[in-house]
Amino acid sequence: MYIYNVTSNIDESIHEQWIKWMHETHIPAMLATGKFSNAKMCKVLIEEEMGGVTYSVQYTTTSKETLEQYYKEDAPRLRNDASKLFADKMLAFRTELEVVSEH
């Protein structure tokens, strides 16, 4: 199992708008690609020096190949949607995690 993790720092001026967009539009669109089985949204509790509010959204997928398909087929469009709406009010970075074990 793999986790595609997107950590985003959101400017407080768009925080409520971004939360609504994530719940109503973006996360459903990510799941609608058929490449992720679920999504978990977590608020990062450490305060950033730059301010804003930080979230980690973790999308679970079955294989590295499925994640590569997402990058080729869906990522450009979905990332562009976020950029158009939130431009310089959002900073995101992405990491890939491989689940080694669960207890």
C-alpha cells in the first residue's frame, strides 16, 4: 500500500474557502480518478514561522504504478485547478510513502 501525501500551508485569508473546496470539490475529484481508495485530512498542529494553517491530506493507493498513472493522467489538471483558485495563498509539497507495516 502507498500513501500520496500532500502537505499544504494555507493563508488565513482563504482558509475557510480552501477547506470548503477541499471537502466539496478537490478530495471528491481525487477519489473520482479511481486511483485512490480513501483520503484522510489532518491538521498539522505545529505552528509555522511563516504563519497560515497547515494540513496534510493522505490519499491511499494500492501500487506505485497506480500512483504513476495518477501523475500522468490526472495530476496536471487537478494541480492547475488549485493554482488557479488559490495562487500565491497556498504552498504545497508532496511526498510518497510506502506502508511497511500496520499494528
